[in-house]
Amino acid sequence: MNLLLRPATRDDLPALLAIEEQSFSRPRWRPADFLKDRCTVAECDGQIAGFIVVREVFSGNTHTRAEREILNVATHPDFRRAGIATRLLENELASGAIYFLEVRESNVPAQTLYRKLGFTELHRRPKYYSHPVETAIVMQMK
């Protein structure tokens, strides 16, 4: 498998929306949402296999590392369990910033991946998600 990680472009939006719709029970992202912040796509043999969207919360300075929030990560169903999300996350985490994210309490596979990469649970936000109503686990990677 030949995997290329690159910045998302407008031409990628239909594929990103399709992955979003196939990955979440109640997709909420619109096309413009993917390009508001930094979106990286994983392209495998010319097909978009997954994406990650990250927002910089604090750019950092000489004494403090940057802080970023991982807003969205998803993999096309045909490419799941092939390490795509891991590669996208490892690529992003290589920056050395401090990262935060929220994950559904029921999304055990994602929690397992995040923990494998070094994320730890900070706290929980009851009723954070809707459709269905569910607690969010807030995680941090230092």
C-alpha cells in the first residue's frame, strides 16, 4: 500500500464528506468545516483513505509548547484496520505540541488507539454528545 499524507484541497471535499457520512451515526460537518483548520488527508493509490482535522489553540512561544485540538479523525471503511488513522495521528503528533481531543465513551476502538499513542484521560463531559446523548472523554497527549 502506497500511502501519501498531504494537505486537503477543495477537490478532496466530496471524498471527505463521504468518509464523514460513513464513519459517524450523525455526521455534522459541512464542506467548509474541513478547510477552516488544518486538514491532512491520507491518500492510498489515488483514493482518499482517511483524514485528520486539527485546530491550533495556542501557537506556543519560547517557553511553552503549542497546543492543538484534534477535531476529527476518520478512515474510509475500505481502509479500516490498516493503520491509516495511526499514521495520520503519528504524523500530527510528531510536531511536539500538546494535543487534546474528545471521544465518545462508547468509542472503545478510538480510545484504544489514542491510549496506544500516549493519550491519557483528563476528565469526562456528561451529555456532551447528542444523537445519542453520551459522555465525552477528554484526552490529552503531552
